[in-house]
Amino acid sequence: MKIQRFLFLCQKILTRKFAVVTLLLTRRCNMQCDYCEVIKRNNLKELEVKQWKRIIDKLSKKYFIFVFSGGESLLYEGVEKLVDYASCKGITGLLTNSLLLDEQRLKKLKKLDFLYFSFDTIAFPRDFKTIETKKLELIAYYMKLYKIETRASIVINTKNVEEIPAIIKLLDKYDIGVDLCLVQVDKLGGLTNDFQYFFKNSQDIANLKELQNRLIGMINDGYSIYTPISYIQNMVHYVQGHYKLQCLAGRRYFTVNNDGFIMACHNLPSSNLNLLDDVNIDQVEIKLKQSIPKNCNCFWDCYYSYSHFANNPLASTTESLLQSAKRKIRGRRLYK
């Protein structure tokens, strides 16, 4: 990161609230993952670029971390313009399935601070695997060139549970770290109820337990797994219904829907507050807090990290530092 950019972001950190705002540009997607609830709730509405800029202007008075998402964010025409615009207001991130990423696109996204792309399986025909390898080489090259933090997001489910260590090792060859999350059970908020992907019987849970142990070993070996180890340790407890966390939606993170209405998170219904209207930005969190069910207990890693930190600040900080140290030690061994 260039020193000017670093100083700019330090100033934002000191003068703004530390919360992640996800901007859901579109609910369209060029993939149809069975367990994705976002595309199933498509209201067919999309804001224009100038409308999103108005929303970013309003939010930037209080917040400074903006993540562009979907559906597939790269299907939204003008996403690159919004990344450039938001980069002048704070930190920017983008979520994509990577299928639309090419050299031209990556050059246009050079002002990103973070790029997250889905990589849930390597069980493809040989020719497709070759294409994916070339894509990883391209992503790795441009992310290093533009100094963009890059991670692959993997949704753990019954279909890919045995592949995940191999996926992590493949990504490691390109110096790309991973964030893991567990496919959700239908408890609250319209989470996936497609149980073919969810760990429900004894064999499924045994497979998840085996993966859990392998992932802990890989973290201890210094692989670039950014998911908190405590998250991994509690995956089996969660699917068995024995784990509960405080929900920090609406405070540490919230989502702006593709029609401009705010949501506590992308799993919950929209509020009646639209950021295109004349709203008091200081009232956003108060409004969102009222929309969260009392027993909401999702297990998305991005949310879990905030909730875990709030519940166990000393333990989670220590854990994060230890994982970071292991990655650095492994990096020195590999690149001597």
C-alpha cells in the first residue's frame, strides 16, 4: 500500500465509525448455487450509478468501509466507477465469483483495497481446471501489482467437504489466502433450507469433524487461513445446535439492498428506511437494531469474527496474532 493511501485510511479510521457497509449492487448472478438465498429473493430492482454515489456520500459522513456485493457484483454496469468513487471516501472491497474477471477488468479495479472471490470446488473437467489455473495466475499477478489484499471465500458444505484441504493448497501456490464459512441451516432470516448441502446425519457430521481437525492442523502449519480458529473449532457444535453467539448486525455491519433500503444483514428483511430519502444517518443503527430477531444465530464467518471479538476480545486478539505469526514463519520457510 502506498504511503499516501495508508495515511488517508488512518485519518478515516480516526474520524469514522468502524463498521462494514455492504452495498448489494444486484441480485442477478451468472451462477445458480442452490444454497444462495440472495438470488432467490431478487426484487428485480437496481439503482443507477448516480444513486449509489448519493448513498456513498451519505454513508461516508459516518462510515468508511464499503464492500460491493451481489448476486454477482461484476454484472452491475458501472461497478468500476463506484469502486473508484468510494476509494476516495475510505476502504473498498469487492465480492465476486471471479468468472467475469479478466485482465481488462482487473486493471479497472486497481483502486480496490480488498478482493474476495468464491472458490468452492476444484471438481471440474480437466479443461475447466486449466482455465481456473490461468485465472488464479492472472488474479495473483494483478493483485500483487496493485497491492490489493486478496482472499478466496469457500462455503463448506456436504458436496465439497473432502476437497477443501486441496483447494487451500492450490490457492497457497499463488499466495492467496482463504476465508471459510459454513453453509447455513434454516433457523431464522430465510437461511438456506436445501438440506442436501447441510450437515445433518452422523456421516455428514463425521466428515465435518475430520475436516475441522485437518483445518486446525493446516492453521498450525501456517497456511493462509484467515478464519478464526475458534470458528473452525465450533463448526460441529453449530450444526448440532449447541452454539450461540451475540448478533452484532446493524452495529458492526449492515447492508444496503439493491433498491436502497437498509438491512441489518443480507439474511434479514429490509427495513423501511431508504438511503435515497432524506434520512438521518445517525438513526440507521437504531432502526436496524429493531429489525433483528431475538434468536438470530447465523454462522457466517465475516459476521462471526465481529461477534467473537465482542464476546472474547482478549482471546480473539491473541488468536489472530498467533495465526498471523504462524503464516509469517511459514512464508519465511517457503521463500528463503
